[in-house]
Amino acid sequence: MTEFKRIPPEQAQALREHGAVVVDIRDQTTYEALHITGSKHLDNHSIADFIRAADLDAPLIVTCYHGNSSQSAAAYLVSQGFSDVYSLDGGFELWRTTYPSETSQKAH
């Protein structure tokens, strides 16, 4: 795959059930308050380490607030060698209304 695909929450959930990695690019405070269960927070400081440690062939779902910024991030990850990248349409806001039981707060 040379570019990412945009997918709705239902497809993202199906991919998660088959082991897809979910990365959240919202700001740290917002991520800690509530995020997709099992997702990893990515920002400018952590992305290089994430890329080095990642399986570039594993499905990767990128989420942001509403599904706009995640498209740029998904395109960047494709450019870094990831082969199976998805941008979550509607972002976390649509996810949390679709799958409220699949959200978590960061444990303190």
C-alpha cells in the first residue's frame, strides 16, 4: 500500500480485534483524559522511537480529534515505511460516541 486509507469506527474496531495498533496524535493532556483503549500516544517527541520499534507491516490506525490531522500523520507514517495505515474518520470524537465502552483514562 502506498497511501493510507480512511476508515469509519466500525472498520477500525474490526482491525483492532485482529491486532491493529492504534496511535493517538491528540495532545498529551487530552489523551490522558480519555482515549481509545490500548492506543499509544504519539507526538513529535515519541514518534522517532515508535517508528524504530514498530512492525512496519502491522496494521496501524491513526486517530486525532475529528479525523483531519490524522490524515497528515497517516501519510507521514506511510512515507516512513509503514505499509498498512488507516486514518480514523470522525476521529476520537466519533469513536467515543460509537464505542463508549472502548475508551479509557490514563491510570495515575
